Amino acid sequence: MKKVLILEDEENIRSFVVINLQRAGYVTVEAGTGMEALDKLKENPDIDVAVLDIMLPDIDGFEVCRRIRATNKRMGIIMLTARTQEMDKVTGLMTGADDYVTKPFSPAELTARLDALVRRVRGDSVAVSELLSQGPFILNTRNRTLEKYGERIRLTQVEYSIVKLFMQNPGRALSREEILASVWGREYEGELKIVDVNIRRLRIKLEDNPNIPTYITTVWGFGYKWGS
């Protein structure tokens, strides 16, 4: 069973999304305000993914995202917005969202993004335990955790997937396109900037000095690599 929260204050849009996701096999939970969404999440701890509108009548979608991430790093989050400003997309990702979809969108696009995110959240591809150890970091692929000097670093599922990709390819330069295809899937039709924003977010969590990164370094004009 795939369970999704739809937070959208416009009832006609919410109903349209809900109908199409139910046809795709999702169990849907609806909310029209940010506070209602937070209450519904408490009542439904088995929700896999939340789709959050940004413009709401009470608290905005960014704040809802922040509050979710304060207690739940595993849940998938997609921001839903009618605005196309770059800062809105970056802000959504920096507050902990995994992806964003801009209105108007097709039901097939949203369903594909949700399906890919649910697969990552559930870790369907993880079959056996593997410890990846490099420098001060230990990544456990069974329980999907990362430690630095023995202390747990809380990662979202997207962040975990990026770190795993890096630690499986130490010293190798990975292009933005390669990271995008590996983490978000080859069918993903979003923009490359989602890679850069997630790298920025990871550096804040992993680096001793995010302004002078030593673990995730930039390969100018190409992408990133793990190590200098």
C-alpha cells in the first residue's frame, strides 16, 4: 500500500490530484491547511510521501516541510507550486523537500515523481547489509544511516542516496547528469539545479566548513566527487 498526503487549499485541484493518484493505486490523505496537514500526519504515521502546496491560508508549505523534517527525515516530500521563481524552488529544497512539481502539471508526471520517491523511501533495492567506511564516515546500507566520528547525521532519503553514490565511487568525478539519473531515475524530467541544491544541503551537514568543502568537492564545469 502506497500512502500519500495531499496538502492543497484549492479543493478542485486537490480533488483532481486525489482522483488520479487513487487510480494509480495510492491511498490518499487530504488537507486544506498547513496545520490540518500536520495533524493528519500525526494520525497517519504510515504516510510514505507528502505533496505540499506552498501558498496556504495559514502557515506556508515551506514551514510545513520544516516541521516534518524536524521529526521525520525518512518521509518523501514534493513541493507543489504555481510559481516559477528560482528562489521558491531552492527554498523548498533547502527546507528539506526531495523534489518539486510546478503547476500546471500532468497526473502522469506527478505519479512518476511519487513512484520514484516511494521506491527510495522504502529502500526496495537494499537487500543485504553493507558498511561503507571512508575517512570519518560510516554508511550502513541496511538501516540507511550515516555516522561521522561515531555521531549520527540525519539525512533525507535523497541525501542518503547521493552520499551512497559518492561513497561507492570515491575519488571519481560524477557529472550532474549522472547523479541525477542515479538518484532521481533516468525517467526524471526535472532540472539539474536540484542536484546542486542537494549538494549545498549535504555540505552544511557533512563538512567541517561548508564554504571550504573537503569531502564533496566541485569538479568545475562537470559535477562533483567524493574527496579532493
